[in-house]
Amino acid sequence: MYVVMNELEVPEQAKGGMKQRFGKSAENMTKVPGCLDFMFLEQEGESEKLVVFTKWESKEHYEDWLHSDAFKKAHQEKRESKEKSPSSGNELRSFAVIHHT
């Protein structure tokens, strides 16, 4: 199993739009081969942190998704949008799962 977390720094006034955008992503992720779980998290006590958390059957499934047409299309639409991304930065973290119950 493989876990990836993308920590986004988003100003408070932009959080609503980001939550809506990632709400649409959650639906699409249920169709991605190897994706076991998708969560969009808001950190308590730290107003600018949002986290995209995904759990995969394997690192290979995650990498297949990164190179998929669906991933490219989703990120291309964001790039082509005239709206500037509200995220002021991000940190991507990935983990091999050692123990899971």
C-alpha cells in the first residue's frame, strides 16, 4: 500500500473554492484503478492548511494515475483556467505503508 499527501497553503478567503473544486475530484477518484481512498482535509488550528490525502494499492498504481489522461486533463483544465490558483504553496509527501489494520 502507498499513501500520498499534498499539503496546500490556501488563504482563508480561497478555501471555499478549493473545497468545491476538490469535491468534484473526490467523485472522479472513485473510478481510478488502484485508488483505495481519497480525502480532502482541513487542518484544525492552522487556518491555511488543506491536505489532499490519497491511499493506493501500490506505488505503481499512483504513478500510473500521474501519467494518465485523466490526471493530465484535470490539471490542464486548472492551468488553462483564467483563475489564478489560490494555493500559495504546497508540499508533497509520499509513504510506503509498513503496517495497516
